[in-house]
Amino acid sequence: MTKETTPLIDTVLFDLDGTLIDSMPELAYCANQCLAEMGRPTLPIETLSTFVGKGLERLIIRFLANDINAKTVAPDLLQEAKEVFSRHYHANNGLFSELYPTVTEALEQLKTERYKLAVVTNKAIEFTLPLLDKKGISHYFDAIIGGDSCEHKKPHPAPVLLALEKLSSTADTAVLIGDSLNDAQAANAAGLPCLVVPYGYNEGQTINQPEPGALVDDMHMAINWIHAENTKRKNNN
């Protein structure tokens, strides 16, 4: 009987905010500009950082209510806040954010090693594309999936599966690198391992080791994990 072989990882998907880019300073700035313009109290960045992770609309709902568990506010209030926040974010997108250390080097290495790369973020595509351009890393990616690229956001697996489809990849050849439970759950539901960095947001909670997957300190450690996993698969085939 022929032994079934396990394909090697050739596809790496990345979350954006809290994984590749520290965008919290500009998100907090725009949130507080929005709150101030609407005559509401501003909030410290430490509080606002816990509101990130479920997309733009949920971020706005949370800072309007000053409640991480808030899921709705008055429709007219939400619409006004979305318009005000979007205006400020379009004007400031990329100005205060920074790439995390080792990100550019890791993307360069993965591209040189011919991995297929994609971004899978809950951030709306209208903000994602300019941010990647301004940070000088958009050219590394073969696909970019935003929070409005399909019906569901992470932790639903749909954005991950859409990225795999666009890359002509399968779950058993891919890994997702993120910073939150949303990423780990989306990856798990889509059938691929998740590597989680500890320096991101995760809605203010400590992130535990995902299964399958691993906690990694930075992008270099993530690459080492991918190399080790591929070596293990080669040896087992």
C-alpha cells in the first residue's frame, strides 16, 4: 500500500493590525478625534486597544459605548460616527503606524523562498490597501483580503478560505500568522495551523498557544517554525 504523503507548507497568510503593523496609535487618534467632534469624552489608548479586532464597525460601537461587550448603538449615532471616523482615518491612515521589527526582513525572505503570501484582515479594504502601500509592503502579497471582501469576518473561516482560493492553495499547505483568538479560531475552522505573536491586541486578553500551531516571539521565529514543520513533513513522507 502506498503511504499517503503530507504536502509541504508553501502558503503564509498574515493578519495585519497587531501582527505586521502597529496601527494602534492612529486608530486611537482617529477614534478620539471622532469622539471629540461628536462632543463625547475621549478615551486612553490602553482602553481603545482592547476594542480592536472585530472590524471597523465594532470598533466604533465599542468606543461610542466605552464597552468592549457592546454590539449595537442607535443607528443614527453609528452612521454619524462611521462618517466622522472614516474622514479622519482616510486623512491619517499610515501616518502614525509602524511596521513591527523583523516584518520586512521576514517578508523578503519568504518571497525569496517562493512562498505564496496574503493578508487576511478584518480592516476594510479601502483602508487596508493604502496602509500597505504607505508602509512599503504591498508588493509582497499575492492576495489581500479585507473585512469587507466577503460576507463574514474572522473568526469565521470565510476570509481565510477566500485567500486560499485566490492563491490556488489548500489548507494543508498553509499557515496563518496572527495576534488574536480571532485569528486562531478562523485558522482552526479553515483547517490550518495558526502561529500567534504575543505583541498584538487580542481585545485586551492574554493569548494562549493555539492548537494546532504555536506561540512565536516574532516573524523570524515564525519562519523557523515553518521550516521545521516542512522538515518534519519531508522526513515523514
